[in-house]
Amino acid sequence: MTETTAPSYEQALDQLRRIVQQLESGQQGLEQSLQLFEQGIDLTRFCDDKLKSVEDRVKILLARHQSPEGV
């Protein structure tokens, strides 16, 4: 995934859900399953990175709110 084509967190999560459904159906061959699995891993990492970024931002905002300088 490149910066210019990166999906939103919600889009990535939706795509990940579809991949899981496809894999659980068992309708794909080995190569297709492996490709879907790789896409799922990439999407999982993307979502994890997004969540960590948001968590960091929340921590910064909370720290500002709790410190006297942030008021």
C-alpha cells in the first residue's frame, strides 16, 4: 500500500472482513488463499499502525489537558 492509495481505517477493516469470509468459505485454491492471506496480513498491519497512531495522539492530547501549560 502506498501513501497515495492507502485506504481509510474503516475501508481496510471492511476489506479485511471480506478476505476472512473468503478464506473461511474454502472456495479458493491454494495460490488464491495464499494471496488473500498476504493481503490480510498487510491490512492487519495497516490497521494496527493506524490504531497505534491514534493512540499516540490521544496520549498527547490527554497529557496536554492534564498539564498546567496545556490550559
